[in-house]
Amino acid sequence: MTRAVEGFAWPLSRLDEAVELLARRVGHPPAAPRTGTGDGESLVAAAADRFALGRAIERLVFGHGLEVEPSVLSHREAADLPAPSIVRLPDLSGSAGEPSFLVVAARQAGGATLLGLDRRWRRVDRHACAEALRSAVAAGHAGEIDGLLDTAAVRPSRRASVARALLDETLRDHDAADAWRIVVDPGSGFLWQLRRWGALRSVSMLLAGHAIQLALWIASWLLIGRGALEGRTEWGWLTGWALLIATMVPLQLWTSWLQGALALSLSRQLKERLLVGALRLEPDQIRHQGAGQLLGRVLESDTVEALAIGGGLQAALAIVELTMAAAVLWFGAAGGAHVALLAGCAAAAAPIVWTYHRRRRTWSATRLAMTHELVEQLAGHRTRLAQEAPELWHVEEDRSLEDYLSRSQALDAPLPALLVGLPRGWTLLAIAALAPALLSGTPAAALAISLGGVLLAALALRRAVEGLSQLSGAVVSWTEARPLFEAAARRPQPSIVDARSEPGRTRQGPALEIRDVSFRYPGRSAEVLRGCSLAVAAGQRVLVRGTSGGGKSTLASLVAGLRTPGAGLILVDGLDRRTLGAHGWRRLVAAAPQFHENHVLSETFAFNLLMGRQWPPSDADLDEAEQVSRELGLGDLFDRMPAGLLQLVGEGGWQLSHGERGRLFMARTLLQGGELMILDESFAALDPASLRTALECVLRRAPTLLVIAHP
């Protein structure tokens, strides 16, 4: 390690403190109190094993409300450290040989901002960072490079740069250090994320720029107007007017660019959050929805993005324009009368906007219902043709279209009245309010100011109506997008212990223990499970049988961690899900849900088998996948497929039979490598011979087995 980074090398035992400071530096909100996720002793205990250390650092970062992406930096990347990130120094330093780390907050063109041991952030040159990461390997090449430099007679003033270039070329594709890039969870507070990305500052700059642009526009007309009304046609007045107009051009370009950049930034943030929310939805939130309903939710989510961003910016700019118009009117001939009239027009528009909003809400519900019906009818088209009388095929469609047409006509009524009638009505009333000033002989300059304010207010009212109509559509669409937005905030709990690899841990008690578990589906009064208890010892094979609807699959989903019990406790190897975390629970419990809740993706057979393991797979993974599949009776299938494991199975696995897909699901569960395996009616589609073959494989390979079956 070089002297330049000695004061920035954080020992492993103090990494928790450094991550907390890093979280504050990137502006992340304070995380909730944590329990045992990042103490120095647990980190040092994991330092001997690279994988265990990586898992410990991931839990530590997660405990501070951040996410992390582990990676390996090559020597070519050593000079440009990722930011924000934690980078492990290659040499051991500190007491007891603890690993040391660089904590990076930001990256600049010539260096990076690092956290010093004195808890202060400083900029460090990029070459110093690169040398610190390369020092361990570079020492082995120093003699060879010095010999080359002596042979080439490189001047002393150039030796350092040439040696660095030779070292870069020699080590460019070799690994330099482990790194963990910090990623802020998209489910964090949305307003905080906007503030972090500078969106709120950009909005303020946009409003200020628009206000300045309006002020320049008003000043230019004031200047040219006074010159015309007072008979001043000197070149100085014209030059001043031209300079004001010329100043507005770059300002207009800047505000237009800022508005576009702001819209893109807001759109990216919203899309990212909605996507994360879709992946974090609870199974019960989507299992009873058809393809049409899910498609409608996606369409409305896109509408929220388009209308909320555009309408919000339009409304904000309209407020600035109305404020400027009121200020101009105040100095005009009618003064306070015009300002009061403008406020009255804005208030009069409120009930019309509310009427439009209610009608749009009803219209959107009708449109989404039509989308749902259309998609569902397309999905069941063959069944409909076979079972429904031809004269009834279009009855429902005609009724839906008629309802949709009537609601569309009702929706179209208030908006044109607002867009056309409100600005025109305001203009007529405002000009009429100037009658007393005209009769009293008010100066022409004051009348001109009033007319300019009237026109500016008319434009502002039109922009306000357009913005409010778009915001109304966004509010209506929000009802469909809201579950996705809120689901993003459901962050998986970090694991406090690693039940599989924790050093010195002794397994105690049964492999699975269920204590007085109760569960009720949302919206239902009756409990599916009440006071359910079960204990499964390690190595046991347990068969759970019962009538349809008795709660067998619900019990399996609770044990698999897909649902949370309303009451009671579920333990695996003596630990609950809160202790293990979502990732730790999935490592111990592998489940094959019922056939209709399982999926085959449009990829290769190997991809569908190894979804629960690393990808891309190693040769050992592929060999094990083929061996397990052949033991389950899929050998004939592999022999028929030209590409074997790498054969594409088609969308939804349409090239596979019902029984072949069932055995694929079983193989996927076995290859996940859990200590407890759950098979929910996985043998129902197999003939007796295939059932015997598959059952022998499962009994031989599953450490502990829980099978759900009908009587």
C-alpha cells in the first residue's frame, strides 16, 4: 500500500462506521436500528473466507438501507474507482492482519473522493489509487520493468510514466481488487430520491428561469411600448429592446433543455420504482388478476408517468405566469379590480375541473374494463367459439362500446369549455373592466400595461387548464399504479446470520417447526389455517394429505416464505425468517409450487433448470443438471433434443408435455440445493412408472422432504 492512501485504509473492524458515514455522504435517509448485522467481531470472523466476507459486507451495507453490487476490478479499472463503493486493498494491514478498504464517495476526472480515518472526505489522485491497488502485484514485475527501462535508455524524467504504461499493459486484464458498488434502493423515499438526483433543484431553476424570461419579455414590451407611446424612436431605445430580446434567446434554450432533462430524470426515477414495485408485489396481489387487468395496470402506469410529469410542469409554469400577470395588472389602469377578477375566474374554473375529473375517472374505469374483457376473450377465443352461440358473440362488445361512447361524449364536454371559454371569458370581462379607466381619461401607458397583463393572464389560464387536465388523468391512473409504487417500499429483510455457512453453528431442533400458525387471505373473514403446528426432523420424509381447499398449498407457501403468517411462528433449523432474511430463507428452503403457479421461461432447458443457481453455469453445474434430469426420467427427452440441455423449450414450455414440465420443476427444486424441499402436487401428472422413477430420485437427493398431495 502506498503512503498516499495510508490515511484512507479502513480496517475491517471499523467498516460499519465507514459505511454509516458513506450513507450520510450520498444523502440516504437514516436506516432503522439494526441488530447484529455489522459489528466488527462478526466481520473479522468472516475475513478468512472470501465468500463469507462478501456476504458479511452485503449484510452490513443492506443494514444501512443501501443495496450493493459485488464485482471484481481489473487493473485497467483500478485508476477509475466506481463510486460510491467499497474497494478492498490487496495487501493486509492493520492489527491482526485485518483486510483494509477504501471507501469511495465520488469520482472526478483526476481522482476520487475518499473517506479518511479522521472521518473527513478528501480528494485523492487517480494514480495514487491505482498504485495502491496494484502494489501487491506490481512488486513482482518491478525488476522486469526496470530492466526494460534500462535497456531502452529511458530518460529519468520519463521513467515513472513509461513504467506505469508498461505495468498497465502487462496487468490490464488481471484482477486487482474486490469491490462493492453501493446502490440506493429504488424503494426509498421518492421525494428524497428526487432531492438526491437534484430534481427539486432543477425544478426551482426552471421556475426561476421561466420567471426571468417573463420579466425580460415584459421589460422589452415596456421599453418598446413607452418609446412608441411617448414618441421616442432613438436608436438607444431600439438597441435596449434588441438586447433584451437577444438575452431571451439563450434563456429560452436553457429552460427548454432544463425542462427536457428534468422530464427524463423524473421519468427514469418513476419507471425504476414502478418496475421494482412490480417485482415486489405479493403473490396474492396478482394471482386473482387476469392478463387484461395486469395489462391495464401497466398501461395506466405509463399514463401516470406521461401525464404527471407533463401536467405538473405545465401547472407549475402556469402559476409563475399567473403571478407575473397579476403583478402587471396591479400596475395597470384597473389595478386591484383586475387582480380580483383574475382570482374570481380561477375560482370559477374549479367546479368545472372537478366535474371533468369525476367524468374522466368513470371513463377510465370503463376503458380498463374493456381492455380486460378484450384480452381475456382473446385468450379464451377457441373456447368461446365452441361453447357460445354465434348470435351472442358481439352482444357484450356492443354494450361495452355503447357505454364507452356515451362516457367519452360526456368527458369531452367540459374540457373545450375550459380551454376556449375561460381565456376568452377572462379577456372580455377584463376589457370591460377597463371601461371606467377609458372614460376617466387614464394615460395610454397605463392602459397598455393593463392590456398586456390581460393577454399574459389569458395565456397563463390556458396553460393552467391544460396542466390541470393532465394532472387529473394522472390522478385517475394513479389508482392502478399505486400498488406498484407502494410495493417498491417493501424491502427484503437482511439476514442477521448465515444459517448455512456460519462458523461453529450447531444445528439444534427439527429441520422445520411450525407453531400455532394461522393465516387468512386478504378480504376474507374465514381463516384458511388456524393453530397449525408441525415438526419435521432433519432427514424425514413427510406426506401432507387433505381435501381440496383445506390449506395444504397455503401451508407450503408459508413455509416457502411466499406468504407471511398472521399469527404463529415458523422455524427452519431453529431460525425464523426475520433472522435468516429473504435470501437466507431461500437458501435453506426450496419449493416447487403447484403446476399452475410454476413457470417455464422462453429460454434453454438448462436456464430453466438452473434458475436457483448462478448464471452463467459452470461445467459442473451443467453436468449435475443433466444427471438429476436423467434420474427423474428425462433422458429420452434429452436424447431427442438436438441441442440437449441447451435446447430452447419455447414460450411457456409449449414443446414439453405436462409430465415433462412437472419433472423440470422437480429438477429445478433439487438443483437449488435447499436443506428442506417442498413438492406441492408435483407427482400428480405422472404415470405409475414415471412416478416411481421420479420418487426414487427425490427420496435419494432431498435432505428433508415435505410432499403435498391429494388423498
